[in-house]
Amino acid sequence: MKQIAKGAEARLYRDGDALVKERVRKGYRVSELDLELRKARTRHEARLLEKLKAAGLKVPKLLKCSEEKNKIEMEFIDGKKLSENFILPACTQIGAAVAALHAIDIIHGDLTTSNMILKGKELYLIDFGLSYHSNKIEDKAVDLHLLKQALQSKHHTVWEKAFKLFLKGYRKYKDQALVLARLERVEQRGRYKH
């Protein structure tokens, strides 16, 4: 098993065709609380992956979950992160994928091109560690706001075209007009904070 990434919450290992995500202990938390949080988050992410796969979304397939070891084993998606290999036409696929997420009331919580992988011509969403269930239009608008900010930051020369293509795909979501109207309000609140 070879470590391929380390984040604030987890270490990622490649094990053949599998990716192992191990939630790491946080020294600043009381150990019993830390263990319970890691178990709950591991269980939550595993259940979400199963739900999304069953709904037909392009996400890694869950292979195994061990709450005791705080590990999730999932399919390794052998492709390129969109953050490293940005292709504008993929933005329509991002829109369709987020529309499918929002249609089943899942908020990704970390929509950046670092959490999207292109395998051939297929786009996969990854890293559901911050994801949660919500049918609130506000939460869906905030999800889009975070994506828009990520595009502005990481792909600043083409972000406007990218977001327009995203919207083309997102129009598949039945409540998209409500979410986009709320997105305007979310952005206005942000402007007046300073």
C-alpha cells in the first residue's frame, strides 16, 4: 500500500485497484470524542457513496468500510484531477453531476475541481467527507457559490465561460431557477460583509 495524499482529515493510500481512505486522529480532541467523530464520519461517507452509486452517479464504488479502523476502501478512479487537467467542455458534465446530486438532496460541501476526476471522457465526483443531506435551496445555492469561488480562484482566466457551461448542465435540476435566484442573494450577502 502506497500513500498518495495526506489531507487535514485523512490519508489516502493506493492498493492496486483500490483507494484506502483512513481518517487520522486529531491530537487536540479528547480521544473518546475524536474516535466517535471519526467513526461517524467514516460510516456517513460510506453510506453516501453507496446511495450515490445506486442513484447512478459517477462516484467511486465502495468496496469495504471499517468503522473500527476508520477506513473506507473504494474503487481507485484512474484518471486526472480536473484541477490539474482543466477542460472547459467538462463543465457541462459538472453541472449535470451537481444537478443529479441536488435532485436527491445531497450537498457536496467541497465542490472544487480538485474533487473531480476525468477518466477518459467521464467525470467522477470524489471526496464526500463534507457532504450532507439537505433539501434546502439555501444549502444548494451555497454549494454553487463555493464552486464558483473555486473556479474564480483556480481557473481565473476562463472561470466565466466555465460557469456558463456548468449552468447549461445544471439546468437538468428541476429547482435550478430557485437555486440560481438564491445564489444571487448569497453572493450579495458576501459583497456587503466587508
